[in-house]
Amino acid sequence: MKTFFYIVAICLLPFAGMAQQATFSQFADKFADGYQALRLPQLELSYVEGFKKIQPAANIQKQITFFEGIKTGLKAYNVNQLSPGQKLDYQLIAFETGMNLERLSLEKQWAANKPAEISDKGILSVPNGKAWYTYLLRRWLSADITPDQIYQFGLAEVKRVQQHIQAIQKQSGMGEDAFYKYLNSPGFFITDAKAVQDSFERVERIINGNMDKVFTPHQIPALKIERGSAEALAQTPGYYNSNTFYYNLFDKPYNRRQFDWLFIHEAVPGHHYQTRIDAAVKKSKIQALFDYIGFAEGWGAYAEELGKDLGVYQTPYAELGKWEWDIVRSVRVPMDIGLNYYGWTDEQALAFWKKNIKNQDDIAMREIARVKRWPAQCITYKYGAVQIMQWKQELQQKQGGKFNIRDFHNRVLNQGSLPLFLVRENVLRD
């Protein structure tokens, strides 16, 4: 403990009355060293696991001292006099300092009145639950936004996605009941693993052949496509990890409508493409400390919007697959706020689900449980994707006929993983 305190104290020296004598680069280096010395736990999906990692009161106070010193030290520098790289570091330090001090204020209250047992009935069942949820929402989204604002955002997205689904139903010429009955017909489902593998490989070939229409060529590692074997992840149709896209084919047939959007999201130009570009970005010591899920998941969901540009979504039903999953993501947004902030019961959440989603009642209770177990996390997909779509519109309006979609994507991706407000600055720069 004495050694740990000594490291933190040394890192605080330039912040405690000496900031004027240090260059910003020295200040940033001291921040990075001090931050790493704190060994802060990562943001947990499960709120219960997150609460378990709250440190004792003495360690909380050491963190507060560190970040308060940083907050004071930042005042010694005029951000407009810094180089672009230093300005980015300054903004990251300021953002992380603010978020950590918000967290520590809540943790200090928690440590003073720590419950004997952490309830797993939802974040509203723990002390100060609404304040914790408000913090987690801001942390997951890396945005200064309120639960009420996100609730209204979610309702708007539910309506928007429903309109896309209704347009495809109208195109089919079927009534609602006949349409959804048709979507469950055997022709949409595959049980043969080789046929699933071949289908994903076909999607990969088509997309790779069209990437240069919307992206500047990048050299990224080859992608592997494999059948998943992790039964703990069986509830998802597929996932990405370490240059490999895994599709899950266990005890249920595979839905053909999932091929196009899922490959885009998890592989190219989604997570595989984005993470490989991120790995090649030359990062400062500060930027290398942080990774932002709101940006990564937002990018994956945004990439699905490019399906037709990439040569897929060749039938209305292939496109429908994207909207079928997008309506789930959209409904989860207001449902997340309802359950974790407004105090909805499971029954209220289920009624909201059934009112807004057709043909997917089988996963409703699973999604409700997920939203309660991982508060705010599921909102990252929709919020991040819509932010990127809005930036595209803003840049199109700003540049007019000079707008270039490949340049836009470069602006989104070329600085690596950042909070969304900083990505937006890069996108809309002159």
C-alpha cells in the first residue's frame, strides 16, 4: 500500500502547484503514468460485477485526489495553443477526469452505506440506483445525455424502423398476418452447416468486391469464417473475435435473412474492419489507455446501412433481416430506460415489446433479462449508429457536391476509438 501511494503521489507532483512549469507533453505523460498506477477495473457488462469491484474507501479517496489534481492541472493549459494531437489528448484527459470523478462520487456514497448483499433484481434495487444508471448511460455512450432524452430517441427509432418493415410488407403484397406467417416458412431456414458456411463465404466475396465503392482501400488481415462452438454465446446468431467471424448453428435452423446484415456488422466493414484499422492507427500514450464501446458498436450497426452499396440485400427479405434485428435494438432503447430508470415491471416491458415487435416473442424475456443485467450497454448500437448517420447528413450539407463517402468513412475511422463527440469533431472539421 505504501508503494502504491508513493507512485500516485509522485504522479501528482506536477498537478499540485507545478503545472505551470511542465509542458503539456510532460503533464500528459504524468497523467498516463498515474492513471495506469491506479489499476482501475474495466467497465463491466453486469452491474452486479461492477459493484463487486468497487474499492475500499481509502482507495476511492486516493483516486479522488488524483483526478482532482488532474482537473486543477488542466487549467494551466490553453487548449487553443496546443497542437492537434495535444488537443486530442487534452480533451480525452478532461473527459475521463470528469467521468471518473462522477463515478467516484457515487462510489464514495456506496462505500459509506455498503449493502450487505448486492441485489440482482435490477439496478433500481440497489442504493442510489437511478444516479448509478444515469452515470452508466453517460459512460457507455460517452455522451452528455439524460435518460429522458434517450427514451425519446428510442421511441423515434422504433417508429423509423417500423416504417421500413411496413414498406417491405407492402412490397410483398401480403397482409400483416400472411406476411409474418410467410416469414416463418421452412424456405427461410437452413440446418446444413456447409450451406451456412458457403452462404457466408458468398456474402464475403460480394462485399469484398464492392468495398472500394464506399471505402478507401486498406490492408487488413484476412478474415476467417468458422462455426461457433461456445454454447454460452448460442443466443446470438454470430460474433467476432481475433480475426475470426463465428456463426452459431446449434439446435435451431439458421435464418437466411441473417446472412447479409450479420456479416456486415461482425466482419466487414463492421468489427473486423474497424478494429484492424484502429490497430494500425498511431496513438498517443493517452489515447492508448482508452477504448470506447459506444463508437465500436455504433460503427457496426451503422455499417449495416451500407448493404445495398456493398452489393448485398439483393432481395427485400435479405434487407428485412437487417430491419428485423434493428427493431429489436430499437425497442431495447426505451425498454432499457423504462426498466432501469422509470421503474417498469417485467410485465410492462413485455407489453411494450409485444406492442412494437412482431414475430419475435420467443426472445422477449431473454432481452428483458439482458437489459436489466447489463444496464445501458444495449443502447450503444443504436445511439452510435444514428450519430454517424447524422454526421453524414451534416457533412453532405456542408460540402454539397464535394461530399465523398470514402472521405467521410476515413474521417470516422482514421483516429481510432474515441468518445463520439470527438469523432464528430474529426468528421466535421474543415
